[in-house]
Amino acid sequence: MTDFRLTAQHTDGDLALAHVAGELDIDTAPHLRTQALALIEQGHRHLILDLQAVTFCDSSGFNALVGIFRCAKAADGTLVLAAVPDRLQRMLNLTGLSALLPAHPTAAHALIAHTPSQNTATA
């Protein structure tokens, strides 16, 4: 398996911030999805993924993000991205998914932007 880590740094009620590091590819995408969904199942239905340390993302990693978004939405939650690498941001823009997956320049910005009014917003 290639290098991959997901570390939950901040969990507060229904919000979780997780730092993702390494490559998101066919080998690691299932682990990303499993670990992120575990956070949602633990009651953290609003999930911020800090992607600053992601070094590579292929279509499998991209599809894992879409799957996590769908599961968060099914739990009446949200998925927000932070520090998205340029190449992945271009993929999100090209596919139109940037409209569904809001991105912030840093995890700190994403945390500040998370307000109670967002909890009822629909994507």
C-alpha cells in the first residue's frame, strides 16, 4: 500500500476535522472512505478534510471524496475541503463538484466558516 494517513485532529459535537496525508489512489481510497465514514457514524456528520499533505489523487481518490460527500449528505451533514492541492481543485472545477464540495484555503478557515446556520444548509 502507498503512503496514506487520516488523522482526526478536532472533534466537537457533530463536527470533525481530519488531516489527510499521502497519496489517494486505488490502494488508499477505500481506507480514506472507511475512516471518514467511521467519523460520520460516530456522530460527526459535518466533516472537514484538510488535504494540505495530499501528494497525489487519482480517480479512485476523487471517487472516494464523492462517496464521503454522499454519505455525509445522507446523514444530514456536510463535507468541506481545506487546503486542496491545485491539481485536485482543477478536477473539482472541471467536473462541477466544486459547487457541492466547498473548499477553504486552510483548515483554520474551514473551522471558522463552520457555523450553526451551515448545519441546515443543503448542497
